[in-house]
Amino acid sequence: MARSGTRIQAVMAEIRSRIVSRTCLPGTRLPSVRAQARAMQVSVSTVVEAYERLAAENIITSRPGSGFYVAGPVAPLALTQLGPRLDREVDPLWVSRQSLEIEAAVLKPGCGWLPADWLYEAGVRRALRTLARADTPELTEYATPLGHPELRRLLSRRLHGIGVDARPDQIMLAESGTHAIDLICRFLLSPGDKVLVDDPCYFNFHALLKAHRVQVVGVPYTPHGPDVSCFEAALREHSPRLYITNSGIHNPTGASLSPVTAHRLLKLADTSNLVIVEDDIFADFETSAAPRLAAFDGLERVIHIGSFSKTISASLRCGYIATRGDWIESLADLKIATTFGGGRLASEALLIALTDSGYRKHLEALRLRLASQMQRTIVRLESLDIRPWLVPQAGMFLWCRLPPGSDAADIARACLTDGVILAPGNAFSQSPDAGEFMRFNVAQSADERIFEVLGRALEGR
Amino acid sequence: MARSGTRIQAVMAEIRSRIVSRTCLPGTRLPSVRAQARAMQVSVSTVVEAYERLAAENIITSRPGSGFYVAGPVAPLALTQLGPRLDREVDPLWVSRQSLEIEAAVLKPGCGWLPADWLYEAGVRRALRTLARADTPELTEYATPLGHPELRRLLSRRLHGIGVDARPDQIMLAESGTHAIDLICRFLLSPGDKVLVDDPCYFNFHALLKAHRVQVVGVPYTPHGPDVSCFEAALREHSPRLYITNSGIHNPTGASLSPVTAHRLLKLADTSNLVIVEDDIFADFETSAAPRLAAFDGLERVIHIGSFSKTISASLRCGYIATRGDWIESLADLKIATTFGGGRLASEALLIALTDSGYRKHLEALRLRLASQMQRTIVRLESLDIRPWLVPQAGMFLWCRLPPGSDAADIARACLTDGVILAPGNAFSQSPDAGEFMRFNVAQSADERIFEVLGRALEGR
């Protein structure tokens, strides 16, 4: 038989491994010293000593009169396996975290927003000057549960312009577009539910849905919207509760929904229990309006959300939800319970900026600038044998196929060490071929160094 | 045997009742027509007709080739039973919803914040003027994942002042104090977990925890903090994952934790797996600092949160979390997944207001004004035989016992019809005697009409 010290170590190792494998969960009671001794065929004093040493390491805790318990930290909801910044695995949060962390010197063709000086800075400055003279309640009070009434009236009129009929009392403001989707998920989903997303889709949908502990089912996205027959099969096979998609300009592909696809999707949804969330965040980039599911459906099963982070300012947070009248009050309760009232300042500043006559001119200039940068980026990428999957009508994204044999995640990690943040296909899709794709933000791709670094990484593949 | 029409009705009634009782969940397939006919001992054609009629009512839906399914609306997470505004039941969201909805003419001694012109309006105006001249990224870009570095450095120094040692990289900004607690709950809790709260406690803790589908266990609150022996019994009996409490000035009682209670609580927690959230939202009202659990514990198991909605502005949303270094990155992932980046503007404005030399003077004047209004309100309430449970050292809340035989919820509903929003004890506690208590906000109790309306309601009891 092994020496006593070795036996103690063996008992400690066994208990540690049960905790790591979660056979013993945090907070559960360990077997009594006697029972453990019998089970492990060692002496009681060996177990006593092993328990005491594990307690000294804070792996288990002793409760006098009650026994030993598996200690914390309690198992928290980790969305990712964290590592040092550069080594972190490419997961749905990879691009967001890298892009948000960056210092100004880093180039970020992978990020999902415009350069700071492409946004509506002049409008925001004017709004702040106006607000500095606003009435006291604007500056110091909570917003009403649904949020700024005048902004909701404006949103109602804007939505009418793309065929979506939502009364102001069917609209609720949220902290951001992501927050709007999160509230809807909290309202409609339970852990284990199934949710459809486009494949590929905006990577943060994957991260968000992971936080809701639901199962994600991808439906292949075509240049005209989701593949209708795959959508039908997914409905039949999975009975999903929700489908989350982008309307207007799709992220990451830049594609737009065709009217016939929109109609077929909604007909299929009618035979099911599905609710659809349509994220219209890129609405103001469009040069001609694509069909909106919410317009065809009349907000029966489609919930329409949006924000102005992409065209006015990401520093001024404000999103919105347009939905059925009978759901809006429950969503307001949920918002108050989880973030309390919204602020008035952000919504007031947004209203001022949106109704400023300069905003329309800002958008016109923005669209021209994006179109020209789109052409330029296509040419530069093609010189590296990187080909657009389609040429979008508008917007900032180009979804591209890398040269044969390339691995997007490897290239993204290599470029990050050279100060270039890319958006590899793996962040947008769980499909096996996702690593052949990469999303480029044309507005963030003006710097020639991006293509030099990328070219070197492709050669080293 | 009953007539065919009656049999169809009976089958429909049975299926409806299974759906209402959630024996049949939305999205699940109903038994085939044949199987249902056998089970209910009716003919196949009776079931076919019953299914068709239920489908016409949209209670079930038919999927060709697949059968009939229980239709939507999918069962959403309703935190409350909604009714018209005045009739709504008193639940944890009652006071928030009523107070946030109000028009200026309504009096609101029940609400949880100061009148608009008691807040730091001058500081907010100065901050907005300064921001109108800020650099472009401040106005248009997302914040970094943890939020404004300089504001986090300031918070670190402020926390040091009350004995809480948190490095800036142990602090993350959130949209609000409530949002901070919500993120922690998402990080640590799973549905069905048990959570301790004070009895009574801030009503929104009940609403928030309901949204997390956890079980709430109340621990009686004494003038020195939670009852330690009840706390110990609750730990033993329920193995809770979390305890959420207010430090500094307790809401609704106005009590403060004593050092000996703080020490005993933490000693008890050491024998368990408990994490403690300490909501320090009223910190700046204090005239002398009460002990903080986070200071005693060194942020091992205590998470410290706060915001400045109560002393600077509720229109400028920004909260914070101070916690262990190994938890902060996962909390940042969760924040990005569910609300994306925070805005820079709110945190920048807050930093300017906090570091403005006027803020200290604002607080001094505020504390004097609150103390004087506290005295005045006590006198007015005592004339109606409404007695404070204790006289708080500072803050805006008075937790009062109503005259014998009064029901706080009835009185609150009666006063609401007269334009006075009160905060009945039932919103803060699930205890049987909660209806004998009411919380008064002394800063919102200056208007004599409040006591007239209250007096009439008490007489009518």
C-alpha cells in the first residue's frame, strides 16, 4: 500500500477531478468522512486530512455541524474561454472584443461600424448645445416607461415610410439595438428553446443567444434572403420559437431580401408558432428600400427593431422596438425590472439630431462615400485574389471568399499581431466552410497597410 | 350520448384547458386525430371538426403533412398581470410604473428619486457644454468593453475612500445600477436558484429576480442590518447562490448596517458558497459612512455596485460594478453580447460632473435640505398617526407603520385616484404584515395636499 502522504494526495486528486468535471457541483455536500473512507478504501484519518487540505485551498468549505461542501467560485455563465488578448480563440465575441479594445493606431477593417469622423458629429454637437439649455426634467429625470413620446412619434412616421405601420404606443425605446433584441429574447425564450438565424449572420446574435442558453439553428442565406426550402425544413424539424434576421442590408453578406422570399417566409411562418425579429439597424444606408417583413406582416408575428448607432453616433445609445400592442406593456415591465428607466438625454439628443435638416445631407454624403469606398476596396481585395460573394447595393460590408486553401481564423490571428483587426467567417457561422470567408468593412479599409499585412498573411498560409 | 355539436364542444374545451394549464405547451404537436378520438372516446370526424375550429380560432395551427400544433402567442415572460392603470394590482412593479408614467401635476411621495430640481442640473448643463466641444471619438464612438478608463480610475479612488479596494481594471461600467445587478444575476444565476433579499427590500429586486426565474427568500431586516440568526438559518436551509442588499442607507427602511452585523454576515458566508451583491446607490447621501461589506471582504465574495442617478441625474444613465479580477472579463463579454458597447457620452458627462468642484457643494446643500425635509415629514405623518419604524441618519426614505387596521395597498389605490402616488409595504415585502407599512420619500413630500389626501384615505379605511 502507498505511503500515507501519497494516499492523501490521491484522495485530494480524485475530489478535485470530480469538481472539475462537475460531478460534484459547487454548493453540494461531500460524502461524510466515514462514507468517503469506505468508498475510497482508505482510512478515516486520510480523508480528514485530505478534506482539511482542500478546505485550506478554498476548494471545499467546512460548515460546522454540517460537513464539507464544494466551494465557489460558483459556476458562472462564461460565454467564451478567455485567454490573453492575442491568443483568444475566434468565437462570436472575438471581433467585438478586439474592435472595442483598440487603440487609435490599430487598423480595423473587421469592425462593424464607421470611422468616428464619418458619423454625424456636427449634429451631435448641435444637439448637446441645445440640450445644455433644456428644461430641468430633460436633464435630471428618468424617461417614461416606453421612452420619449416625441421620438416615438417620429419613429412611427419613419417606419410608415418603409411600409411598417406602428402607432407610437406600439414603440418602446431601449438602450441600444442589441438591448432591444435582448429584451425580446427575455420575453419570448426559455432555456433550451430553438432559434433560427441566418448562416452566416451578425456574430453577436450567436453571443446573445448563448447568453439565453437556447439552441441555435442556422438557415443558409442566399443573395435574396434565407433559403426558403431550408427554412421550411428547419421549421418542421425544430419548431423554433424565434427567427432573428437583418432586414434592409444583411450583415455580413450585404444581400437584401427579395419580395418573393419575404412573402414565402411569412407564409411558412403562418403554419407555425414562430416569432420573427427583424433588425433594421442599417436602414439609413439604403439607396432604395428593400422589403421589410414587418411591412408584409403588419407586426403580427414580426417584431421590428433598430437604432441609429451606425449613422448618427454609437456614443449616444438609443434603440427601439416596434411590436404588437399587447406585448409592449410586458416588454416595458421587463425593461424597468432589468435596467429601470431609460435616460432622457440620449433620446432627446437623438431626436434633435434626427430632425435636424443636416441629417439628410449627412446621409446623402455618407452613401456616396460608402459607394466609392466599396468600389475601391473590391479592386484592392481582388488584387489579393479575395472575391466578393456579391456586390451589395449599399452599406459598408463586403462578404468575401478568401483564396483557396486559406483559413480565415489563422489569417485573422496573424494580422492581429501586425495591428490589423479582421472579421473571420468563423465568427459569423458554425458551418464547416465558414473559414473560407471574411467580412470587410469598406469604410475602415482605406489604409494601404491593411492590404500589405493581409497579403503577407495570405502568402504565409 | 350527447349530440355531435356538444361532443365537438367538449373536445374543444378539453384541449383548451390543457393549453391553459400548460399540459400542452405552445409549439407542441397534438395527438393525431385517430389517437385523440380513441383517447376521448369520440368519432374521428368529431376530433377533425374540433381541431379545425380550434385552428380557425388560432388556438392551434395546422402544418400540412405534419399535424396540428399548439399555437401562439408563445407563452411570454409576463412579470405582472396587467390591467388598466388605476386598477393594476400592487406588485413589485406597481410603484415604478406609476411613478415613471406620471404627469407633472401628480404628487409622488412614493417614488424613489428626488424632485427634478434637487439634482445636479447645473453640473449636467456644464458637462453638456463641455462635451459639445469634445474630440470626435467622444461624440460618435462606442466605449471600450469595461468603459471610460478615466471614470473607472475616479471610481477606484472614490471606493478607496469608503475602504473598498478595487483597481480600475476591476471596475466595469453598466447602463445603470439596475443593469449592473442584472448582469451579475445573468452571470451567476440559473433558473430555480435561490436568492436572499432583505425583508423589506427595494421592490425592483423582486421584479428583477422574477425575470431571472429564481426563488426569492426574505431575511428580516433589523435597524442594524439583516437578522443574523435568520440569515444563518436561510443559508443552511436554502444554500442560496446570491444575497442582494443595499449598503450605506437601506431602501426602504433607511437603516444602516452595523460593523458587528457586517462581520457576522461575512463569517457566515465564509462557510457557504454565497455571493453578495452590495448596491451602494445612496452612498453620496451619507453624512458619515456606514461599513461596506465589500470593504470587510476585499471583493472576494462581495460585488459592489452603484450609480449616480440619485444625486447627479437619472437622465444620464451610468452604473458600475466592482468585482474580482477573474470575473470582470466574463461580465464584459456578457455586457457586449446583450447590450453591445456602452455609450461614451453618458460616462464622459458623468466624469465631468463628478470632478466639477460644484458637486461637493451640491451634496452638502442636498444633505441639509433632506435632513430638514425629513424632520418636517415626520411631524406631518405623526399628526396622522403614521409612525417611522426608525429615524434614518440620512437619505430620502422614511419607512412608516400605518395606524392600526390600515391596509397599505388599499390606501395607495385610493390615493392614486386623487393624484397621489404612494409606495405601499406590499411592494417591498411578501410578509403578511407588509400591508401595515408604507415608504415615504421626504423630498417628494413637501406638498400639503399629500397629507390631506392621505388623511381622507385613512379615515375611509
